[in-house]
Amino acid sequence: MQKKVTLAALSAWACLSAHVGAAQDTTNWRVYVEAGPKITQFRTMSYSGSEDAQPEMRDTYSGFVDVKAFKPLSNRVVLSGTVGVDMQLLNFRTGYQESFPAPGITSYSREHISRLLTRARLDWGIHYQFNLGESGHLLPGVSFGQMINLSKNGYSYSFIQPGLYFTNDRLLLSFTASDTPYNVLVPEASKFESTYRGRAISSESEFRVRELQFSVGAKF
């Protein structure tokens, strides 16, 4: 399923990219550079293992920057495409670390992992356009895309993203909420084995990734 969604996203963006140059001359495309903050939430959907070994995933804050283009297909229907760079901060506690602070004393602590990931982002979407004044547009819609991992110990996934966009001759404002349509594996959080109080423990988890994003952009 993931491969099919990925190929669909890449194919759609390839078609969009092939027409951007010509579209700039006919003003059919409205192209913006946007950036903003986001919140990432991890939800545990499947877990097996020791009760005291489940990873603790924290909500995190990071950001993104991309180029977004809109092309009207009719007076009301608008196609969009996005390519950019996306950051995601991982912050979680996983298996146990064993240490010996003094002779005859054994100490255990949860392993804390914090890592900033870099990914390439591709998506395409379909929107319904409400016209506001001479140049304003309100665009509710939904996009389908792919995060492509560019970091060591990172991961890739597909996503579905409903959102609301406002555009005019100079400005883009957006609020979106993306979610993975399937469970994903997060490196070092989804699977680990360690020792706790003299016994071996293991953990296997799958997650859904949700991100809330706000952006401000400028037309070029």
C-alpha cells in the first residue's frame, strides 16, 4: 500500500513540475514559497512486549519550508502540488540501560533518544475555491503525499492531509492536519531488547503520525 501511494504522489508531482515553466507565462499557476511551525503527535496503535517496556513518545515541535503551486481546473476546482524540506523532531524513552554505580549495586534507567530528522516532502491535492473580492481565494481541500527520509535512522511514510488555504496576489496562509493512513515503524522506538532486573525484556510497537501545521507564504 505504501509503495502505491508513494508512486501516485511522485507521478502527480512529476506532471505538475513538467508544466510549471509554461504555466508561469500564462498565469495559470499561482506559485508561493511558504514556511511555518508544526506539532508532531505519535499514537501507539499496536504493542506487544513487557508491560514496563513500552516506549514513551512525546509530542514535538519543528518546522518546514516548501514551494506550493495552485492551478485552477475550473472556476471552482483547483489542483495543487508541493515540494519542499520537512523537519521532524523525535523525542522518546525506550529500553533500559544497566549500570553499576558501586560494588554490589545495579542501577537501571530508560534510554532517552532525541533526534532531528530531515525529509523531502512531495504532495498533490484537490481543492474547492471560494472567491473573496478581486484576488482573494479560500481553498479547503485534501492532499496526498510522501515524506522521503534523508537522515540516518530516519523513516519514510505516506500521508493524507486535509487543510484550509487562503491566497491572494501576494500572500498565502494555511492550516493543515496530516495523518498516516497506516501504522509506521519508528527506528529504535518500534523494536528493542534490553535487560531489566536480571530478566530480558522486549518491545514491538507501531505508530500513527499526526502533524498540525501553520504556514505563511509569499507569491513569486
